[in-house]
Amino acid sequence: MINELALNYPAVFVIIASLLIAVFITFIYKITTNQREMKELKDDLKNLQKRSKEHKGNTEKMLEIQKELASKNLEYMKHSFKPMIYTFLPIIIIFYWLSSLYKNAGVILTIPLVGWGLNWIWTYILFSFVFSLIVRKTMKVY
């Protein structure tokens, strides 16, 4: 039944799949990370970037800020690694299924006004990006 729906309405199916995947990934990310700590790290990164712009002429200060920025970025990435472990295998399985389903589909969506024809992967990427932004804001994930 799902395969039939996916083949009859490929654009709608890929758009819904991208929404569900975005919700799944964001939910896993939220429950496997310390959101308070992630927000603090993100705020620290923004402040360091702002300080970096203020000290553009001072090479010594810039190097000091860049070193701290790299350290904070590494810490942020360490926290992001755990949710990736949980989501990696399910996403690989879903992508394998979608690629086998749409291997001969060609264009499944045309963007109005621009006229770009998108295959399933580009449709997924476009909508996944939009949905991820919305879901992360809605669920307050940092």
C-alpha cells in the first residue's frame, strides 16, 4: 500500500517523507543532547564570532579568539555526534528504499515560476531543509 501511494504520488510522498524524517531527526537530537548546554555553546559561538569581527585589525587577539572558537566548535560537534549515531542507520535504510523506489522516476516536482524540474533527492533536500528549520524552531532545539 505504501509503495503504491509512493509511486502514484511521488512528489507528495517525498515531501511527507522529508517532513517525517526532519521530525524524527530533530526529536532524537532533542532527547539525546543537553539543550541548555547546547544553547550556551551556540550563544558562546555567536559572541566569539562577534568579538572576532571587532578585532579584525589585531592579529594577536584574532588568533586568541579563533583558538577559543575552534575549541567551542569542537565541543558543540562532540555533543552533536550522539544523535547522529542513533539516526544514521534508519536514515540509510529509508534512503536505500527511496532510491530503489524512484530510480527511474526522473522529474517528480517542478518549481513554479522558476521551472526547475527536481528528481526525488533534490525534492527531499529542498523540503528537508525547510522542514528542519521549522521543526527545530518549533521544538526549540539548539
